[in-house]
Amino acid sequence: MDSTREQGLWKRGVLWLLLLGPLFFASYGFANWFSGQRDDVGSLVFAWESQLPLWPWTIVPYWSIDLLYGLSFLLPAGRREMDRHALRLLAAQVICVACFLLWPLRFTFERPPLDGTFGLMFDLLMGFDKPFNQAPSLHITLLVIIWAMFANHTRGLFWRGLLHLWMVLIGISVLTTWQHHFIDLPTGALAGFFCLWLLPLQGDTPLQHMHLSRDPRRWRLALRYSFGVLACAALAVNLGGAWLWLFWPAVALAMVALNYLLFGAGGFQKQANGRLSPAATVLLAPYLLGAWINSRLWTLRQPAPCQVVEGIFLGRMPGTDDLDGYAAVVDLCAELPLRHTPAHYCSLPSLDLVAPDARTCQRAAEAIEQLRHHGPLLVCCALGYSRSATAVAAWLLHSGRSQSVGSAVQLIRQARPQIVLGPQHLAALQAMLDVDTELEVAHAG
């Protein structure tokens, strides 16, 4: 057993199970009963699903998630991890049951009678689980959460391989037991990853730093992304079929819009190692792909970083092979991951197309000053034209290499003419410079 594990956690786990267990049966049972009284329950099934086989033996992995649900409470090493895991499961229940009540769907295949042990297991299942309430699959949503918990605490190549294989079997079993139609799987997975994003095991939840932005530019950008949400959703609903996958980019764009309105750069969950959290990576994947392509197209004619002063380079988000020769990186990009980072790396996530505030400028200047002593330093953002340029200008002012905002910007523009620094960027730099000047006067006094 892990020596760092808090003592007596099993009692806390039992208490959570005593709360979540009855809530699960009560809420899920009510949703089944309520949908059974309605005459407007539809279905969403693709023609190719009629070719899916019925594998009775897969009822075993299907049922096993109930055991894994309980065992997952033995894994957390501390109260925080235990509570976040339990809250994830609670959030999954609330989200899925709410969807079942708002837009119930019905499973349409008629399962033939089955004998033996597997048949008995199916009979027990159907005593509680009715053919309603399909999307998002609560089974898949819980699977994502439980899988993440077990993956965090499973060591060794063999055991991890066995874990992932069994979890995949559970995921497949919802189809091969004829319990769910295909649409329930991706929607359930999205719901599960949303719970992981909403309640990370480490760090604050997005809700803790949620506040409605007063910046008009952030509102305008949120509105643009919202138009993208509506366009993707409209195409998915009206065209159907494979076009339903457009709900994924719709979810991604909706989350980006909320980041601009409510959550800020923290909503992208960029970690200290340069990567986005797994949950944010999955949820935002369509947007991330578009953002990466956009960064490459805009910088197609100038992919290489530019040296502003000796040892300080300004450029776009580097690829895997673009960090040769750099000892350190200061990264201002919130929305794109940096897969491989040097030993000396600092992430200061900032929203795209939004000027950093004076505090962020100050932190960036201090990070550049600290890391530049290790060797050639790259300061980057998505394009290397705005956020990172602001950071370099802040360092030039903070270090005394430039005496005014205008001279700092001019020096950077000579090295990289494409930089885009608007009035808000200049105002933030001036505010930082004013604070530095006041501190110098105070120290001199």
C-alpha cells in the first residue's frame, strides 16, 4: 500500500458510496419510469447498427463496471482526490439523468431469449435497466471517470495493458450486449471528459475562478465562437448521419466561448509541463486542430524565431523538432500544447487576441530574466506576433534595456516586423512600467 496514503480514507469512501449508491438507483429508476410514461420517446439509430453482433459473454465486462465503481473508492491517496472522484461521479449522474429527462431516446433492437449464466445476468439487468434513456450513455460516462482513476494508480506495463484492455471491453460491451445504440457512446464519452475537466484531481476547478468578463473584446470573441457553435449544431441536426460528428466541434467551440466569457485562460487547463489536461485535450480536440493549422498558415512565410537581442528569440509555438538550440522557453499560449519542453520552461497561459494585463507582463518579464541565464531563450505564443511580443517588450522595459514602451516595441519590430501590438497591449506595458518606476523611486527613497 502507498505509504503516502491518508489513514482511514476507506471510511470516507464508504460514506460516499452510501450517498451515491441510493442516488444512482433512485434517479436512474425515476428517469426510466418517467420516460416509460411518455409517448414522444424517439430513437436515433444508424442502418449499419443492424449488423452489430450480440455477444452474450460481454455481459460480464458490462456488469463489471459496478464492481469497479465501488473499488475505485479504494484508490485515492487523500481526501481531496477522494472527494473530487466522488463529485465527478455525482456530476455524471446529474448530467446524464438531466439529458434523459430532457430528450429521452429508446433502444430499438429486440434481444432474443438467452439461456445459461449469461441469460440470467441479462434477466437481472433488465429487471432494472429499461430500454430508455440512451444518450449520453451513463455507462460510458462512468467508465471514463473510473478508467481515469484506475489509470492514475496502476503501475507496470502488464497491469496497465490489462487495465486498458478490460476498459475497452466494457466500452464495446454496451453495443455487443444490445444495450445502447452507437450515438450513446460518443455523447457519453464527452459527458465523462466534461466531468474530468470540471473537477480535476489537481488544482482548482474552473468554477473557482469563474467570473463574467467586462472586456468588450472578450465578449466579441465569445460571440464569434458562439456563431460557430450554432453553425455546427445546425448542420448536425439538419443533415444527420455522419454530420452528427459536428456536435463535437460545437462542444469545443462552446467551451472556448465560455473561456472568453467566464473561465479565462485557465479553462484550457494548460499544465506546468506545457500540455493541456487530457480532458481539455479531448473536449477541445477539433478546436485545437484548427488553432494549430491556423498558426502554421499565418506563419508560413516566417516559421523561424527572430532574435530580438542576443540570446532572446521571439517566435511561434514550436513543433517537436523546433527546440534544438534553445535552453529555455517562456510560453504565453493558453490554447496550444507544447509536447516537448526543455529543462527550463515557464508557462504563462494567456487568451489569444486579448492583451495581457500589467500583472501578466510583470510575470513574463521576471520569467524571461530568470531563464535567460540558462542559455538561448525562446519566447513564444501561437504566432509569435502579439502575446509573446508583449512579453519580450515587458522584459526590455523591466531590465532597463528600453526606457519607453515605444522604443521597446520599435526594437522588437525591427527583428520581427509582423508583430501586432494594439492600444491595449501598449497600455498594459505602460502600466507595468509605471509600477516599476514607482518601486524604483520608493527603493531609492
